[in-house]
Amino acid sequence: MRSFHFQAAGVLTKFSEVRLKIEVHPELSALGLDKDSLKNHVLVWVRSNLPRLVVNDSAVPFLKASVLLKEKDDFVYGYLSIQIVRKVTIKINDEPVFGVVWQKGGIAISPLHEARVFVRESLDQLLTQFSAVWHRDNP
């Protein structure tokens, strides 16, 4: 996966709870990559690896996992990412808005028969990178 990232320094400080959002292309459900299974995967990963980060459906900040892959010629290709979105204040007008404060993702391609494992392993890698930043900002 060819990757890119965005992060402002210290943006995950005092980040103690999160809501999960999953964005997945509908045609991937035939491969066992539907919204519910991916949400369960991310939920188990977060609770296992970040026990101090509470997953709460009413939390304002959210962790968004995007799996936007299409199938063509026995391959899947597209984009995978993890984003952290929380309220931020824009200094120009001092109004709170939601903004992406951390993002890691990239362009992905995988043989169709490996897509399910590939997506889950790719999400694990992206979540691990998020975890490192979260632990640094919340010692």
C-alpha cells in the first residue's frame, strides 16, 4: 500500500473516548468485507490494543475507517485510511467545527482471493500507527 499521512502535533492529547465510523464500498460485502464485520474488527483491535481509549457510540470525536475498494479483473484496488475527526476551533472565526486531526492511508491493490486478509492486515497496520501517536500524546 502506498501511503500518506496528516497529523498536527499533540492533537490526540486528552483524547479518551471515540465513536467508530466505517465507510466501505457496498460491493465488498460479497468478499466478507461488510460494514458490520469491519466495525467489529476495528472495535476488537481498539479494545485489545488501546484499553484506555473508550469506544462509545455517543462520543463526539470519531475514528473513521474507510475501505473504498473496487473489484476488476481478479483484483481489488482503491483507497484505505484511518482518520481521527474531532471538534476544533478555527482561529479566524473562533467557531468549533469538526476537522480531521490525524489521518493515515494509502492506495491499495490486492488479488481478489486475498482481499479479505489484505484489508484486515492493512487496517491493523494503520491502527498500529494511530496507536503509536495516541500513546505518545497520552503517556
